[in-house]
Amino acid sequence: MASTRERIVTAGAELFRRHGYTGTGVKQIVTRAEAPFGSLYHFFPGGKEQLGAEVIREAGLPFAALFDIYIASADSLVDAIEGAFAGAAETLVETDYADACPIATIALEVASSNENLRQATAEVFEAWLATGTRVFGEFGLSADDARRLAIATVTSLEGAFVLSRSLRSTEPLLAAGRTVAALARELQ
């Protein structure tokens, strides 16, 4: 069984991803975590904001590895990109369009209102871009082109998640994958 702290972070990650930072209450988090109410403040003396920053980093940073999992080991950069977007579409369908980006909902909410949480999301997005830049560079792209493709991948994926969840359709994700793959083909 996970520790109380781990359960709180996991519950926070799930609830923030699905309901947003402002749409999730501390009571909901500890209830989902099956933890005593005071334990949240024991582990996170800064309260919900400290937990939010921790959740952003712990839930978001591991997603950088998806570039290595889906792209780096592939023979074809173009096919790998299309496959990654198709995999994201499958995940959306399997979760009934509930699970997309682990930090996007928070990032949209706090970008103009909470500097601490904005910085945490910026750190995670920058880690994703750095990993994507490295992986795309391994396919022979220049540093500038690799970063450009990494930015296009992340922004297309994030925008496609919003449309796909709203429309309850994978069409935006698959179209975005083809568009990013076309850019990759052009840059190679």
C-alpha cells in the first residue's frame, strides 16, 4: 500500500487533471486518498498550493519519457510521431476522454493568477521540450529544427487534447499527428 503522502499526491494528480485546480477541494483530495484531513497539511504545510506544485512536477515530469518510449526507439521519425498521437487517442477513448495531459488543466487555470504554480508548469513543459529536442536531434535534425519540432509536437498535442475531449472524438488528435509528422518529414 502506498504511503499517505503518495496517496495524497496521486489523488491530487487525478482530481486536478480531471476537475482543475480551482475545481478540486482539499476535502475531495484527502477523501480520495483515504487519508486523515490533517495529513495533507502535515505533508504539505503550504496547503493546497504546495500540493499543487508537487503534483505538477511529480505527475508531469515523467511524461517527458514518452519521447524516449514512442519516438527515440523508432526507425522512422514520421511513423513514430503519428503512432504517438494515435496512442494518445487510444488513451483518451480508454478513459472515456477523461485522461489527457496531466498538467494542462492546471496550466490554463493558473498561468495568470498563481506565479508559483505557473513556474511549476513551465518547468515541466520545458523538460518535455528539452527531451523532445534531444530525441529529435538524434534523428539528425539541427538543434533549432529539433526544438521547433518539439514545440510543434507539444502544442499540437495539447490543443488536440482540448478539442478531442470537447468533441469526444479522436479526429483532432489524429489530424494533429499527421500535421506534426508532415513537419518532421519537411525538416528531415
